[in-house]
Amino acid sequence: MNLLLNPNPPLQGEISVPGDKSLSHRTVILSALAEGNSTIHGFLTGKDCLATVEAMCHLGVKIDFLDPETLLVHGVGLHGLQAPKQSIDCGNSGTSMRLLAGILAAQPFTSVLKGDDSLQQRPMERIVLPLQQMGARIVGREVSGRIFSPLEIHGNTSLSAIDYEMPIASAQVKSCLLLAGLYAKGQTSLKEKGASRDHTERLLQSFGVALSIAQNHIILTSPTTLKAQEIYIPGDISSAAFFIAGAAMVPGSHIILRQVGVNPRRIGIISILKLMGADITIHGPRLICGEPIADIEIKGTKLRGIDVPSEMVVSAIDEFPIIFIAASCASGTTHIRGIEELRYKETDRIEVMAKGLKILGVSLEVFPDGILINGSSLNEGTVVSHGDHRVAMAFAMASLVAKGSIIIRDCDNIATSFPNFCELANQLGMSIHSIED
Ligand code: S3P
């Protein structure tokens, strides 16, 4: 699918974005491993999370959709999974693959995790090596000393707990090891380099697992059982981010986003935009199922370029494509370093974004770990998302400040995280149409 975006007036209105992707994956996995039935409200029915649902079904878990966003998961307990009859396809979803690997490493059967072309090019040694240290036998595709999927996981029912200092700040690695730790003998002790999203820790605690958490050090002691829950998932701040930035960078915009997750480890986008001069107000923060949620009000203004503080990078890790767009229309220069992890996302987001921005006439310089963007005006043009959902949606928001129409090619994967993106964007006043090749 390709998108045609025509210039439009500033954004106006009120919307709710779909459920949080990270929480949707985690709630379905933990509910499946719990004793009893869990209900999940506000589940994201994007392709990534549906890949996790399907994986759990292949592992013998019964999951009913009560409506498109409400799931009833019939938990089988930690030791109730069954051997899958076929390889498990994680599609485009790194979260599915990395989290599931943690559980499968501890099962009394062998399984295979595979993914699409993009996922098969994403690094897996970050989970395979520590899981191997715990005693798992995992065979991946080795290329130049790196490990890629498909992963053949020969489960080991007597994993040993690990004391591990994680070399990168990654919630996927942390969550994979915590899930494996549920099955391991002894205490799993993980030290994080940076404060990555802590949804797994919060959820494990609400499912009744005792964790000790001191700053960036987490200790989990098994064995344990998980108790079924009724869960409400807030709107995904990473989906909201496109509209937060889109409204913030266009004077005259005024929007409200209802019931968005504002976990402190996810709101780097708000902190960064505020440093750029954005007018953003968080209304009525409250806790639901252990996660803070709030309504977010944004009024548009002219943004200014900044040096993005390195301590904000982890909490905005998925938001850099849209931050690059905001920087492109800000006054002055924006300098972002320490974002080399962007090279290992669904695409190399530094390269793919730089390529598209250059087509739109933006002057920039790329570094191995970052980018410098000189704010200016954006031209019309045709850019390619290379199948990356967040790149596609970021360039869609560029149409708010471009001098003419923008065409974005290869946008099907928007459905991995935000299936109704175009509909909601048009509700706020944008003009997005899908077009044929
Ligand atoms: C995620 C963690 C992040 C993020 C991804 C979702 C998660 O990845 O980029 O979109 O749900 O744990 P890393 O752990 O690789 O940083």
C-alpha cells in the first residue's frame, strides 16, 4: 500500500489511540502462563501482537476474542504449554521473538521461531548468548559472528538462574531473561545499563511474582506461580507520539489524546518536544493496573532545534523517526547522538529516515550513532518506508509541514502497530489516501 498525503490545516480534535503494543504482547504471554482465566481489555489487534496471540495458541493456549479488543486467555500455568506442531512465525515482531524465546528455552520440547525478512536480519545474539549461559540450547543462523533467526530452541527444563549485566539497554532482552528466570533454579539477577521500559516488571508483580527492584537492578526468585488477572491496557504512547509531535510542530493545532500510557520510562517524546518548546499538558495522571495513564493536550507552536540529552534516548527509543521530522521543521539545528540502537530496529532507522528527509530537501549529517538535522522547510516528494511502520507514519506527519503533497511507498506494515492510523489522522483533519502503485 502507498499513501498520498495532501497539505492540510493544523490538527484539531480529540481521539483515543489503540492499546499499547508492549503491554499487549506481555499481557497475553503472562496470562497464558498464569493459573486461571485472564481478561485483557484494550488489547492492540495490530499484526505484531496477533503474532504473539497465534504463537500462544500454537503452544496449546486457548484464547477467545470477546470483541476485537477484549481477550479471554485460558491460562495453562507455567508448566502447561504444549509442543507446537509447526514453526512459530513472529512476522515483523522483534518483541514476539525475543520474549517467546525466553519461555521456550525452558520447555520440555523443541520449537522454531521464524520471522519476515526484516526480523530475520535483526540481531538475536543479545538474547541467545545469555539464554545459553542459563543452559538453553539454541541454534540460530550465524553470519560473521552474529546470530539471526530462525532460532531452533531445544528447551531445557533445568535452566540455571543468571547473574547478568546487560550490555545494552533493552527491554526485550530484560523481559526475555525475566521470563526464562521464571523457570530457572535460583535467583535471576539483572543489571540494566539504562532505564528501559519496565512493563514486564510491573506486570509480573501484578500477576503475583515477587521481584526486588533497586534502581536498575532486578532480582527474581523462582519457583513461582502466576495468578490470573483482569487487565486494562492504556493507549500506546508510541502511537500517540505521531499526533503529539504532529500537533506540537504546527502552530494553530490543538488536540487532546485520551487515556494514553505515560509510564515514566516511555515519555521521552514529551520531554524532548518540551525542550524544543512544545506546549504539552498532561491531565489527570492516574494508575490503572499498575501503569500510569493520562489525557495529553497539545497546542501547536514553532519548535526550535536542540541537542537531545543522552539520558532521554532510552525512553524515546521508538520515537526518533517522528523526532527527526519535528527537528526538520524546527528553527535551528538538532543534534542527536547515542542512538545506534536505531540501526537494529525494523529497518536501520537512521539511514532510512535520512534518505527520505534528503528527498524532501532537508540538510543533515549522519553519524554511526546519530544524526544532525538542520531545520528548514520540507518540499513535496516521494519517499519509501522500506516496510517500517514508524518510518511510514513519521513521513505521513511530515505532510503537515511540507510545501506540497507527499507520497509514501510500502506502508502495509503500519498495521503491525497502528491499524487505524490513517482513519484517526483524517479525523484530526489530515488528508491521507491510499493509492495504487
Ligand atoms: C520493546 C522494546 C524496545 C522497542 C520495541 C518494543 C518492548 O526494543 O524498540 O519497539 O516491547 O520490549 P529494545 O528492547 O530492542 O530496545
